Amino acid sequence: MQPNSLLENLMSKVTGILYYSESEYPFTIEQWEPLTEEEVAATLATRHQVDSNIVKSVNPTVFFNEVEHAPDPNDEPIVENAQKFETLHQFLNEHFSNIQVFRVENSASIPIYIVCHQPDGTCVALITTAIES
């Protein structure tokens, strides 16, 4: 799949998905240059002007397991959102490599980054926010 069509398909997968915490946040997508895992964490620390120990790596399997399982199977919007996360996760696994999840835990507003590598080596970041007071 060509990079532009890959990004277009990714955009269609994140449209309408919300990350639920104490609030609800959508995702944005950014295209980055090629970065190693260590460089991603350092880039996030620099971007948010924090020490690198504030940028926490989260196991992607754990992250997606949490968002793919609706806590209340009778809450239709939550169930639909969880299903969208499952579709997104499958798409990421099929079309990207080295999927990483990071949280910048510096305040109650926590930026969350899902960073994936495209076949050409460039990175794509899916960005949302968790509110945890």
C-alpha cells in the first residue's frame, strides 16, 4: 500500500474513536521521520519539555486489551468504540511494524502516543489524551 493511501486508510480507522478516561478525547495523526524506539521517547520528552523518565512506555498488547474490552456490554456507544479500537489494532498490525505506546505522565492531562513504523521507515503517531486526576 502506498504511504499516502496508507495514511488515508489510517485516518478513516481513527475517525470517531474516542479514548475514554475521566474525559473523552479523539485521536490526531502526525507523520514523523524515521526514529528508533529510544529516539521516539527522547523526541516526546523534548516535545513536552520533560525529563525522559516522565515518558512511560506501555506494552501495546496491554494498552489495546484495555481499550478493546468495554466495561459495560450494555453501553452501546462504549461497545462500538471498543470495536473500532479492535479494527484499528488489526489495521496497525497488518500495515505497520514496531508499534509502541507512550504516556507523558507529567500532570492530570496525559498525552498518549501510539507510534508505528511505515514500510519506508518513517513513523506515524496517533495522539490522544487521558485525564487522570
